[in-house]
Amino acid sequence: MASNPSVFTTANVAVAPEDPLFGLMKAYREDPSDKKVDLGIGAYRDDNAKPWILPVVKKADDAIHNDPNLNHEYLSIAGLPDLTAAAQKLVVGADSPAIQEKRICTLQTISGTGAVHLGGLFLSKFHPQKPTIYLSNPTWANHNQIFTNVGIKLATYPYFSKQTKGLDFTGMIQTLKTAPPGSVILLHACAHNPTGVDPTQDQWREIATIMRERNHFPFFDTAYQGFASGDLNRDAWSIRYFIEQGFELCVAQSFAKNFGLYGERTGAFHFVSGPGTDASTANAAIASQLATLQRSEISNPPAYGARIASRILNDPVLFAQWEDDLRTMSGRILDMRSSLLKQLQARGTPGSWDHITSQIGMFSFTGLNEEQVKALRDKWHIYMASFTKNGRISMAGLNTHNIEYFAEALDSVVRETV
């Protein structure tokens, strides 16, 4: 019997390119070398290169499993109320005018990715101007796909300076000044991914001034609060400052990194309406539309990670222990940065490497080129992200057992290609 002709042939559906980061992870797993080093992974590792379950997460997990009232019923469309309320306070501050004036709404999401998507979908559907969104150059690669998939036009603003290996603040400000009024500006609240370069507080103030003058809309992405510096309040400073300045804005918040809940996909999306007499009424309407969008896509978010995060955020004793765990993770990263710089300086490695310690968070742009990254992989079995074009490494992949080996390898390839 003859079949109907296929619609979905290769003429209509091309093979999609492999995700470069997951391809890198696959190549690392298949490498048989006992010296191999994974510097591409975007997840915290302990000093033995093993995944680390935060002690406070273990404690909360045990309590949940021993709860006789535990069930597996659906959460509401907006998620676990105890989590969303606590997430608000964590990111904007318990005394924030946005909370006091009831002009912030929050939905639990599928981690930070889901939060970015929900925010992009809302802007695509309801922003009357259909503005372009400006992403930093570079930015987290998934930003491009998420916003493109919901029909938002993309543009970029300069961010990373190849010369200084720091912030191209002049280029960033110039683009903010010339972008069409009312543009959406995607901002990394702290520990910029993938560069590890953050504005200073004075620079954030200037960014806010320009954005207010141009009536730009801030879209904050925060995945490293508490993980970047070890201080939850410091890492949320930029978001809270913009709210204090009266901005209408939104925030995508992830609990993957700072709780180690990578696979539980726990996050939140916050929309903060601008101050005004009808702000709380408008925000309630926004919350209803966000819930409608969420219902059509995931119905309601997963409960397990939400229960863990909620228990920790709402228990003062567990919260204090969580802060200790955050300092453990951020402190180890800072130690690796300092140790790597000392190793390179001791070897007299050509070039300046001060950016290793001036950058912050999980990632560092080393400044290595594609040829050098390839040499590290082929000769030394060191896997790092060549697709970023700046030799991005995950500092979490370094430890006291492999940092000398990595420094030796880096020194070697730099000298061979200088």
C-alpha cells in the first residue's frame, strides 16, 4: 500500500547543530585520559571535582522525606506560595517598596531558563511597542534562542573588552544612549555569564541614569545571587537600586547554582510595576496574564526543588546555614582564582593575568584564542569553551589537585603561540 508523502522531510527540517556546550561535555566524558580536566561545566564542583550537595539542602531534604503530610499533588499555576513570597524578599529585599506597595508579582518557573522564557513571552505578547531587546556581547548563549523563539528582535551592546579583559563601559553606555527609546535591556545582576565581569556600583548608577533618560525597560537575569560574592545582599544590589529609582522591570531568578538544585529546575519570574496610583491594580492584571501563559505551557511547576528551597528560605536556622554554604562555594572559587594567578606569575607566563582575580563568579574569560584552546584540548586533555572565542573557563573545574597541571599547560600553549 502506498503511503502518503511525508511533509517533514530533510528539505523542510534540517538537522539542528549540536549544542556546543553539551557537545563539549560529551567529548570530555569519552576522553580516556586520567589527566583530563573539565573547565566547561557550568556547575559547582568540590575540591575533588565531584558534585557537591549543599549540607543545608541535605538537611531540608531529610525533613521533607520525614514529613508525614508530604504528598505529590499539583502546585498552583503560580507555584508554591511559600517559595514565591520568599523569593521576592530574597531578590528585592524584604523592605522593598515594590513589596510594600503591592506592585510585584511572582511565578515559580522552570529554573532561570523558564523565567527568561516566561518574561520574553509576556513582553512579546503585551508590550505595545514590540521593542528590540539588547543583549550584552557576549551573553549566555541561550538568551539568543529564547528571545528569538518568542518573536522578539535582538540587538547587542558592547560589554567585554578584549584589550583590558574587563568591562567595555564606554561602548555599553554609548549603545544605551543611541538605542531606540523604550528598548528592553537584558542585564546580568551579578557574576556576568560568561565573562565574570561586573559593573561597579558607580557604573550601575550611571547605567540606570541613562536608561531612565531613554525610558529603557530593564530585564534582569540573576542566577548567582550569594554564589558570586558570598553576600546575598551585595549580589542583589543592582536590582534593588533600579527598583529604588522607580523603574518598571522584571527579574528572572534561578536557584540552580546557589542551591545546587541544577536538575530540580527551580526558579522564579518577578514583574515589578512602576510606582503610581494604579500600580497594584496593574500588577494584579499582569499576574493574571502571566498565569495564563504559564498554564498553557507547563500547567504548573514542579514541587520537589521548590519545597527544598522554600524550607531553607523560610527557616532562620537553615537560612543561616545556607549562607555558610554559599560562602564555602564562593570562597573556594576565589581561592582558585588567587591560586591560578600566583601559579602563572611564578612561571612568568607571557601577558597580563590580573583579570583572573578581578573577574567574579563561576566563569572567567582567560583571553586565550581558539588555537590555544584547541592545543589545550588536543595535547593536555583540558576541555574549555572554544565557542565563546575568549577561552572561557569554569573556575569550579579547578581544584588543588589539577590547578598546577592547568597552569603548566596554559603556560606552555601561551609560550608556543605568543
